[in-house]
Amino acid sequence: GDGRPDIVLLVKHASRGKEGIAILSRANVSNYVLGAGTPSVNDGDDVAWIDFWNVEGRGALLRSQGAVRLRADGLFVAKEGSGSALIYIENGKAKWQQQGD
């Protein structure tokens, strides 16, 4: 919500080899690492399963297991032919909403 673009990177834990997503706030309010050897929003500690991701813009209405209108940009992650989810930040915490199986 600050109007400044954030940065999202694919990261890998050096010794464990597990992949994660780093979300870096340009406003330096909060930074998040999801996965990379640490249990995160979906209880997984490795996001190597993700084939692709894209940004869902602020205000988008997403429906799956309940409707969510994004107050800020979110990250849509998916594995082709399998599951997908939306990752977004709400009240300073990363949230995960399953979109499909």
C-alpha cells in the first residue's frame, strides 16, 4: 500500500538447498522469506514446486475458497497442471489462499 514497488526474488538456503521467496519492501517496513528451509504460510519449507508466478494487482477480486479483494499487490504462484495459490500481506503477516488443485 505505499505506492512503491516491492521486490520479489527466488532464493535458496545455502546449506539446506531449499528454495524460498523473498519479498523485500521498498519502504523497509517488513521483509518476508517464505520457505527456504523455514516453515511458512502454507506450512511448507520449500517452494521448489512453483513453476511460475505473477503479480496480482491491488484491488483484484480473487475467488476460490472465499473471496479476497487485495488491498495491496499479491503474488500468484502455481505449478502447471496442479495447484495454485495467492500470497499476500495482511496486517503485517503473509497470508496464503489456495486457488486451485
